[in-house]
Amino acid sequence: MDWGAAAYRARQHIGARKRTFPERECLALIDFFAEQQAVTAAEMQRHGSADFVATVLGHVTTAVHGKGHVPRVNGWYRRDEAGTGYVIDPGFAIAWRAARACDGPLTRP
């Protein structure tokens, strides 16, 4: 998987059009996830509701893998073994952080 291209597609997808949730909040969630690399559902929900988290993860999944469920093997993220948290693929996390380091908002606030 070309994680650099995947991170680029995810960033473009989040900023492509008006979303239910503000772009800034969506990016903050993925930034947090990429930085922490493994988080609980409760930690993710500090950024917003369970619906918000699911929506943002779904947008990134669509951009990276296409429509459908998150792949358990070779996906950009997976659920942890207990099913209570999330683990991001290290390659995607690195690519996301690198892309975001020189990124500006694609849309206006």
C-alpha cells in the first residue's frame, strides 16, 4: 500500500465538500489518532460523539480503501483485540503526520 498516496486521498476527501462535521474537527481527530497510534473509543469520543468518530473514520476509509468495511488486514486502521479501541497502521500514521506538517486548510472556516 502506498500510504503517502492514501493519506493524500484521505486529506482531499475530508476537504472536498461541505461535510456534516467541520473540516477542522475531522482533521483534529485523525491528527490525534495518528499521533497516539492506539486509542480507546472513549479517547476518540473526547473529540466528538460516537457518530462523529464513525463518520470521520468512514470518510478516511472510503478515501483509502473505497466503499465498504474497514479491512482487518492491511487496513489503515483496525479495532484492537479487545474490540474497545482503535489501532492505526504505522505507515498511514507516518504518512498522515508528514502530509499534515506542511498542510493548510483546503476550505475556508
